[in-house]
Amino acid sequence: MGQVSLIIRISVFFLLVLPLSAQLWDLPFQLAQDATRESGNRFAITFEQRIRLEDRTDCNFGADPDRAAVLLRTRIGLTVKPVKWLKLSGMMQDSRAPGYGLNAPTNYRAPLGLHEAYVELTPGQWEIEAGRSMMHYGEGLMIGTPQWGNSSRSYDHARVAYVWHGLKTEFLVVSHVKLRIDDFARPVLGERAWGTYNTVKDVWHKTQADFYLLRHDQNRPGGYLGLGRLATNSFGGRWSGPVLGTSKFSTEGVLQNGTIAGLQHRGAAWHGTFGRRYQAAGRNLDLYTEYNYASPGYDQVFAAHHDRFGHQDLFGWRNIHAIRGLATYGLTRRMNVNLMFDDYWLADSRQGLYGGTGKLLARSGDGSAGRHVGEEADLFGTYKVRHSTFGLGYGRMIAGGFLHHTTPGKSPNYFYVFHGYSF
């Protein structure tokens, strides 16, 4: 309770005091801008510091103790462009979880380390890049970098792309960086995805089409815990863009085959979202509806799931049907409020419920627990001034019949408040 009380006091400080002085905080940005100008715009400095205070109750549906934490992430980066066709970029990241304890996982804390370090060549219509960086393709459903996690994610990678008019053809190999609590994050290429990702712009009415073929390999050094190894192929496509005035859409489908632990693998997934902007009391009101499906055993590869299955990030893209509705209202030019509702069902009642990392959360082998996992409601908002962002939110997951039969059946709660400064 002491840490929860601390979170409440600091939250009040964030919401009442810090916005009044935010305009005085831009000195780091001004210094960075001055340095860039002095270099003749040949290099740029980036900086981010974010502190989030969060309180989670009824964790793992009541199986784990409640958890309150203060999360602090600091990044500083440098990008150098000595000539037009060459870019060198690097970033250090330090993630802390003061007060959590010695058993904080790597998604909460990681020592100061090299989060990005890559070289990019752009001679003519070619793009050639190699090193370590954050990466995000399309919706992030195959390869993405979720920024909500305190340690985030980056990839050791190499890619070659050719751009011709509206077509971009790319060949890539990426390996998720394995973080270590007390050691440097070295490359571990035992888990990797490789293949081709292609984009066609202005397909129809300024829409964009993506199509890709990716191979995901993982052996024991790469973190695979089963027998043999994992070797899956993902054939996917995405279509997105504006439609019908202020509306926009995105749809993506994936088919998979291959082997897992020597057994034949088959999988499929689909994502669809549609949104439209309205005017309410002279302010923007954006309404979205979204549906996500993944078959049992679907391989999530390196997906970024934040907000995809609720603000608490309890579930992953595997053996699930998920329906989401989101309303975003701009109270002012700098402040908006969001209301989100999710409903979750198992695709197969005899298969398990999984988290974003692929961990099995619960299972009913005979299917008697039913398919309904539960619903989640989230209310959150942000306020932006200059290079600062302030936010807070609350989410509650109402356990459904499946969770009541397979877990203690408690309904998790999530409260947080944060401040971020970045340029």
C-alpha cells in the first residue's frame, strides 16, 4: 500500500504541477538544435526520458500477487550524415524499475546498452542497411517494435531494398535482440526471420498494398524450449489507406506452414480495422472498430501487440477472436481522451489462451470451460505541450467463463500515469 500511495502522490504532482512548467524544459532541445546548426546539419542528437508509474492488481487473474512499479527509460542517440547517401546512427538505452525488486524481468529493466547502431547507404534507388535498430513493418503484426514496454525491442539485421516508382522490393534478415539483466545484449542469431517484404503505393485511390514471405527459425540457443526446432513460413498481404472521405481502413491476412518440433505446422491469422472521423461540438471524434483472429498454434514471429488486445496487453495473437471498439475525442488541440472496449473469445475451446510472448496462460483440454475469455474496458488520455507528453489511464478486464473455470477468475485492474520528454 505504501508504494500505491506514492504513485497517487506523484500522479497528482504530474497532473497539477509539471504542465505549468513544461515550457521551461526545452533547454535540452534548444542545445541540440544549436549543435545541429553548428555542424551544418550533418548530425542530429535525439533524446527521450519517460517515467511511468503503474499499479496492477489481480495479476494473472488472481494467481500472482499485485504489483506496483515505477518505470524509468532514458535514451540518447546520435545520427551523422557526412554525405547525402550515407547515414550512421546509434542510440544508448537505460531502463530502470526502482522499487520493483531484484526479480524485475527484462521487459521492465535492462542495463545501459547499445539499443541502436546501424549504417544506411542510399545510392540512387537502392537502400542498404545493416546493424541494430528498432523496426516496424505495416501494422507490426509480423515485425514490430512495441514502445510501451519499458525496455522496448530492437533487432540485429541486414536489409537490401530497391525502389522503383511506387514499388519497393526488400530482402531482409532480422534477429530479435535478447536482453540480459546484467550483461551486454549480444547478437543471438539462433532466432531470426528472413525473406522479402514488398510495398506498392497508390494501388487504388492512394491506398497501399504490402505482400511478404518470411521464414521464422528458432533453435535452442535462440530460446526454443521444445524438441528439435521451430521453422515456419508466413505468406501474408496487407491493404490499407483512405476511403470514403474521412474514413480509413487496414486489412491483413497471413497463412503459415512449416514444422515445429518436427511436426507439421499450419496456421492462419487475419486483421481488419475501419475508422472514420466526425465532428462533435467543433472537435474531432475518431471512431474505430477492429477485429483480430489467429488460429491455434499460430506463430506470432516478432509481432508488436500493444493495444491490439486491450490496453493491459494480457493476450497474444494466437487461438483468439478479438473485437475492439475505440473512440478518441480531442478535448483541445493538445488534449485527447480515449475510450476502448475489447471482447475476447478462444478460436478453439480445447486449445490454450496465450500471452504476447507465446506463454500459455490457461487451458481446458476437453473444452468444457467454454470459449468466452472476457471483456476489457479502458479509459485513457494524453496532454501534449512542446516536447512533453503527459498521460494517465485505467483499465479493467472482466474475466469470462473460460477464465473462471481455468484460473482463480479474478478481474485484473491497471492504473498508470506517465510523463515523457523527447525530441
